[in-house]
Amino acid sequence: MYDNVLYLIFEERPMAYGKLSEDGLKTAIDQTKEAIQRGQDLLKTVAEKPTTKGLELVAASTPLLIEKLEQDLAKLEKALAKKSKA
């Protein structure tokens, strides 16, 4: 079951960041930054030895999710820079 959830989370699907408006990009950037911060806060919560299977899953998957969010953030910022120059 967990493998299916992780597959859905990390499945590579192309996103058309360039199709978003400038405001849409700014909103997506803010949301992504907030999600990264919340993920980091969540990791602090489960930093000690996880006591349940669910917490083990959180501890294992959250770093991967944060990494993906950071990649998305870089792409969003690049798309915003391009759109701002246009």
C-alpha cells in the first residue's frame, strides 16, 4: 500500500509552469515555500525514533517530498523570471 502512495507522490508528470500567469506563479511559489517549511517542521516532530508505522512512513517520505518541492520551487522561480522579462 505504501509503495503505491509513494509512487503517486513522486511520479514524474510534466508541469506547464510557463502556462501559469505571473500571479499564478507567485501564488505557487508562496505555497511551495510554505509546504517546504511545513515538511521541515514535520521532520522535526518525527526526528526521534518513530513509534508507529505511519510515523516511519512520514520519516522516510518527507525528505523525498521536500526534495521534490525544492525542485518545483526552482522551476517556478525560473518560469517567473522568464515571464517577468517578457
